[in-house]
Amino acid sequence: MTIEGEKVFFRGFSLISMNVCEAGELLIDAEPQLAGTEAPRLVIGLNDESLGRRTIRQREIFRIPLKSGGKVTLGYFNDYYQSEARVASYEKFKRI
């Protein structure tokens, strides 16, 4: 994963989390790089709740409603070159 200014580039198996103070919306501007025919998959969570999975096949901007503040987690779990990572599942994230 690489962070450049306000952009985060997920490269391979990546996970990023941040704390937000209150409810609102997460605005995501996603631009994929396909690996063969495999499109990147993004997993989004808030505290212990999954907010969904999204396959990004072309550039898209989308909003994810956050019903409360807490720990937001974004994960990219399908590295094209590591087949074991493609089947990783999202479970509850706990703050340690």
C-alpha cells in the first residue's frame, strides 16, 4: 500500500483503518488496475459491522453511509498473484 497525499494505492493484500468522530458518508473514488480478468475487490467495515464488498471494474465514485462514528476499515484481499488471499473472508474487526 502506498499513500500519496489524499490518495491510497492498494497494492496486493492491503488493509487501512481510521477513526471517525461522527456519522456521515465515506466518499470513495476508485480507479482499478485489472490483473488479467480479475477486478479488485474492496471490503468496507465500521466497528464490528460489514458495510459491504465492492468489485471495482472501472473508475467509479461511490458513497458509503456511516451510521455512527467509530473505526472504519477498508481492505483489499484479492491479490491476483496470491490465490490464498483471494478467498480471504471479512469477519469482525476488533480494536486492540
